[in-house]
Amino acid sequence: MSRRTALPVLAALGALALTATPAVATTTPAQIATSETNGVAYLKTLQAADGSYAGSGLSNEWAFSAFAAAGTAAVDVTPGGDTSKNARTVYRNLLATTSWPSASPVVTDYERATLNAYAAGIDPARVSASRNLIADVYGYWQTAETGYFGPSANFNGTVFAALALNGAKTQSGQVRVPQALRDAIVTRIRANQHNDGGWNYSKAEGNPTQQAATSDIDMTGAAMAALCVSGVSNTDTDIVQGKAFLKSKLVASSGAFNAMFGVNTDSNGWAVSGLNACGINPQTGDFLTAQGKTPVDFLIAQQFNPGGGFKYLPGDTSPSAYASIDGLRAVAGAGFTATPPTPVTSGASQWVAQGSLTSGTATKLALTVDDGAGNLKVCSVALTPTGSTTTLGAVLDAAVGSATPSGCVTSVTPSSGTGTVTALNGKANSGSNTWKVSVDGGSFAAATRGTTVGVGDTVAVRWGA
């Protein structure tokens, strides 16, 4: 998910000591509003003639998170006023194609799309009858390393799984994944914290050398955000340590953070987004320097006005698309995604989503199985429905042979009908401890084979009282 294709080794710059400062913000709400207006205007210039922001590989689709943060609906962004090519519709059509994202996708492709689809007002679990981005992410669960998504060596895949699965809520604002899954990811993120209080893109868990290495500004912001959107308080010890690491990298004269690549807008944007996601004001207290500067001051100083684009490095003479996206999203007060605003286009809705399954069209559903004994299983279940809805029994049956990763479900009792699920994976109901089911983060209720499951539903079954 990070912008880098390689990480050069750079000497860490010395931290600057801070003195007590008054808790006042230096960038005013009016200045932020102007930055948002100009920043949105610049991002609109990045739209292609066909209405697109995303194509093959990593492109400008992060613009959707910045638009939403700044109060602009993606459906209102059109090339030359052509509403038929509005950015949301074009992006949704791209995500629905079978060739997207590539012949060799990685988990961060789906995580990036989940965060930006959500910000664009596209339900990520219901992009189309066949595209469920939540299920796509579930398919990268690491069975041998519970809590990781994608190869554990690329720790950023797990960080962005937390951001996507927790940040991209349902249309009603509900976290759609179960607490057991949230807890498993949080455990891994905590285990990868470095001795200096921060994180970087690679795995540190179980590796004393990595844990002793200097952390990365941008991944520290992302990891802090991942913990906070997973329900961790900003007073939690690990968040406090991450905050202290960021504070230690402040440049008193500008409010910038000394990042691994030196002072730059993208890294600073990610750090500020991490603070935003945790409800930590980046303009007061620890982040107001002795010389009266804050990270938000630094970001706005990188913006060309009235053009609205942000430069990547302070010495640059032209704007960068990525820097403009990361800078605007942070200045607007967002984490790594934002709830889509209400459109101004007549007749346009806040959300678009596939309304039902299509008989005969293959799809995927996201499934977790929690046996109540700490053995959490997570998978993407492939099935071809025979109607506009399906049933829990059909999902569990399909999971036996068509789940990624495999082994999510090995057996279901009974094997037919619509009655109560009496045993799953060999574990039977016992007294008040029975199998229960939740859909899209709703309350758990008795699991029956006949329980209705609709398009894009995130299904969680667990054993317990």
C-alpha cells in the first residue's frame, strides 16, 4: 500500500527536543476550508477524459478518500460536466470487471479498493453481483499465522486489512466484521511495534533486530490508525508510544516530521491521518512545536494556491498527484478513508450497491468461524446462487469445498434442510453453548441452515452461550 517500490537505507535524523507550548492551533478553520476547496479543484484536474481515476496497477484512486474527506462526493466529479462519466460510476465499473486488478493480485489491491470504494459511496461488499471486496480480502487470511493477511513479511498488508475491514463500514455505519477477527488483527499489529514505539512496512514480530530498527513515519501513522479503527483507545499504551515516536521526529521550525525519506508531504500526510483516526489533534499539545508550528502548518505550506496541488518535497516547483491526495486527506481531518458525503447531483444517492444475488452468477461471501476456543477460521467462500438470496446452509456447504483458504468448514450437521445447525467442524451444541450466526456485524442469533444470506453479506458463526 505504500508509495515506495523500494526502501533505500537512510540515516535517521536526530529528534529535536520540544519545550512546553500553549495548546492552540495555528492553522485556522478558514485556512483549512480554503485548502480543501483548492485541493479538491486540483484533484478534479487529475480525472481522465473517460471519467477515470484508476486504471491498471497503482493510480490515482486514493483521490476518492481525499474527496470524501473534503466533502465532495465522487458521483459529483465529472469530466466537462458529463454525468454519464462521473468518477463513481466509472470506478465501480472498473472494480466489477473480471480482469481487475491484475492476473497476479495481492491483498493490498483489494484493501486499497475497499477503502476508496467506501469513500466513493460504493458498498465494497456489493460492488456487483460477482464482486465482493470484503470477501476478496478474507481470501488472503494466513491460516498458519492467525491475524495476518497476505504474506506476514509484508506487514503493511495486515495493517491495511484492519483499516479496510474496520473502516469501510456498512451503509448504516456498522462495523461488519466480528470482534474475534478484529482482536486477532490487533494482536498482530501490537506484536510488530518497534522498540522506539513506531512501526514500518515489514514484519518485526519475533525479530529482535527488526524491532530495534528505527521506525517509519508513514507506517507508524497507518498502524496507529489501524489500531484505533479496530476499537483501541487513544490512551492505550501502544498508541501513546506511537504518538511519542511521532513527536520525537518533529522539526520545530516547520512542524514537519523527519521521515525515512526526509521531510516530505506523503509521509507527513500519513502520520497526520494516523493522528486523525485516533482522535489526536495534530495542532495542539505534543504537536505544536516550540516555534509555534504544527504538522498541519507544514502540509498547507506545501500547497500551491490557488492551484491547490501539493508538492512532494519542500523544494519542488510543481505538484505531485500522490502528495496532493495524501496532503488533502490529512488536512481535511480524515484517516485513511471517509464516509461518503451526500451528493449535490440531482437524483444521485449517497450509496450505490448491488441489491441481490443473481441466479447463475458466481459470487463470493466473507465467512468467519469461531469455535469459542481461540481457533478462528477466516475465508472467502465461492458459490453460484440459484436465486436472489441464498442460505447459511448453502454457504457452509460451499465452504467445505470452495473456500479460500481451505479448511474454514470441514463438516456441517445436519447436511440438508433448513433446521438448526447442531454441529460444525465436529463441534456440537452443548446446553446453552450453541452455534450462532451474525450478518454484517449484527447481533448473534441461533444458526439455522435456513437463515437467509444476501448479496455481500459478511457472515460470522461462533460457538458459545
